[in-house]
Amino acid sequence: MKGDFMTYTQKIINIGNSLGITLPKDTVNKLKLKAGLPVIVDFDEEERTYRVDPRPTKKEIKKKKITSVAIKPEFESWANTFINKNIDLFKKLAHRNDIPNH
């Protein structure tokens, strides 16, 4: 994992027909989370871990001109395989002089 991280022990609670986990107040404050904001939840089957990634709001995206998006691990793996299989072609394309710069 990158950077510092905190470990908390939380109880699983019932929320209607679902289950949920509460977040500590200091974590909510640090991440500027509010009820209803979208988050991405990743599950690592091998490690049996979850990662919650707060996504920027539309307002934050406009304000900061954020253009990044979450990439699914399956797509990232496919893209890396594709690039590695075709690395020589990509190197040739990168050094062509007849392709105009954008």
C-alpha cells in the first residue's frame, strides 16, 4: 500500500436488508466524506481486503479540472499485456517523423 494508513476494528451492522460498516469520524473528516457521495469499493479476493476510494464530486472535478478515472484491474492487466506484446511496434510509432504532433 502507498503512504500511511490506519487500521480500525469496526463492527458490521444491519442497514435494511444489507450490511454496512461505519467509518470513524476522523476518517470522515480527513476525506471530507458526506452521506450520499459516491465511492469506489475494490475487493481483493486473494488478500481478502476491501479498499474504499472516495471519488471527486462534479463540483470538485470542474474546480480542479480533474480528468482521471478509475481503471478496472482487468482492463489494466489486458492493456499491459497488449502493450508488452506490441512494444516494438509502439517504439517504431513513437519515433516516426511523419505523424504530426497534436
